[in-house]
Amino acid sequence: MTDTASTSASATSDRSQFTFTDPTKLYADIDTPEQYQEGAGLDRDLVQKADLGEQSYRGSGRLTGRKALITGGDSGIGAATAIAFAREGADVAISYLPEEQPDAERIAGLIRDAGRVAVTIPGDIKDLEFCRELVERTVAQLGGLDILINNAGKQQNRPALEGISDEQLDETFRTNIYSMFRITKAALKYLPAGSTIVNTTSIQGYDPSPNLLDYASTKGAINNFTKGLAASLAPKGIRVNAVAPGPIWTPLQTAGGQPPEELPTVGEGTGLGRWGQPAELAPAFVFLASPESSYVVGETLNVNGGMTTP
């Protein structure tokens, strides 16, 4: 697996993979200040930019010739995964909301800089027809599909259950779990034996926060969907797994994912005492998508800085 690192707590701008370092000191130069973004939030507009591995991730051909679709691939975990996949040799399609176009164009440029095909497909995965169109356009423009990363998600904090409107409940479930069923169903007719599906779940699926009840409920559902689908598809040679991040610094957090006043301290609850960065998630997706994990099926790989899981 690859990793990002910094040379010291005070000089973290020189990040490179495979550097021996204290993980509690990584990203000491990235403060997470109070910030609020309307809508989905943009990586471009983060006061403190997240590390997507742009300067550090080096591929080794583990996904050469593969064709991947990544939902929410414009920023955060999805963007870091898209960069890593391209540098590992895969062509990549990313989906995102139309308002996230500036971030998507940047990531597409990095994919192309790696010498791979980049396909950008804006739209709303809450919409059934778009879920189907997304898969069809990916297959048409990439010439096939053999990696599906169901990553896009909606997270809005509310202090108590009474504050979760029916509209928010519906949007959260349609974004986080309905779309996963629909996109995967549409993709199955194209996925050959040897394909991989990786779903993004969360520490919230195991240890739900009181202010994220609807979001946490969808993540618990994703855990179960992953294990059931894995059992269903394994005999066909298609592996299904999941990655469960802990608190990761992405635009989602500043767009209502957490209360703005809590952003500076959220990561302190992990064993490492800090937020994680998207670049620290990408290697997990590479591993699960690659033949290196050929005997890994129905697994949830936790990347959470030391938070306790069952």
C-alpha cells in the first residue's frame, strides 16, 4: 500500500510516499478552521485545502487497462481515489453534481496528466434515470466497466431527531443507499468476472453520532448491502467490499456535515488525534480494486485513525 507523509510536524509540505514518520505528526500543517459552504461544497473553496495525493501518489501499474466509475469523484475521497486509479493505469469516469464542475475539471485534468482517459458526467444520483444514464455513458465512453466505486454521499448534521425533516431524510437515503442499489444494478450487465465493486461506508455505520442519525442509518445499510451483494456475486467472480472512513477532511464536512464550530476539533477523537486526509483513503480503494485482494470478499476495511469498530 502507498501512503503520504511529511518530514516533520513543522515542515509537512514535503510529503512523499513510503517516508518513515510518526502518523500523529502527519498533516500538522493542515488546520481545520470553522467554515461553512452552501450546497455540496467545493474543494476549490476550502479555506484549508485537503490533501488528495496530487503531489505524492505514485502508481505501480496495479490497475493497468482497468475501467472505473467513481461517484462523487470530483473532490474528497472520490477525487483522491480517481487520481490514484489513473496513476495505477486505469481510465476513470467520475460523477458529480453540476455545481461541482470546477472541482471535476481539475480532477479530470490530473487523470489526463497521468496519461489516462477521463470522463466527466454531471448529474444527480438521487434521480433513477440518471443512475442508469451514468452507467451507460461510462461504458460507452470508456469502452467497458470493471471497477465500480459507490462513493458519493450526503451528510447533514442535526442536533436531534426532531430536526431531521422528511425532505432531508428522503434526500439522504436516495443519495447514499438508493443510488447504490440503482447504479450497481445498472452496472451488473457490463461487469465481467474479475470486476470489483467497492462501497464507501463510514465509522458511523458502527458508532453513530447523535447529530447524524439519518446519515449513520444509511451507512449501516451500506455495510449490510455490501456483505449481501458480496455473497451474491462472488460465485460470478465479482468481488464486493467496502471502505469505512473515520473523520476525513473534505468539502462535505464544511457543507453542513459537521457544525462549523466543531471542525477544528473533530479529529481529536481518533487514536491518532487528528483528521484524516483523502490521500490516506485512496490506497485502500486501490488494494480492494486490484488483484492483490483477490481473496478478499465482503470485507469492510476501516481507515479511521484508530477508532474502535466491532
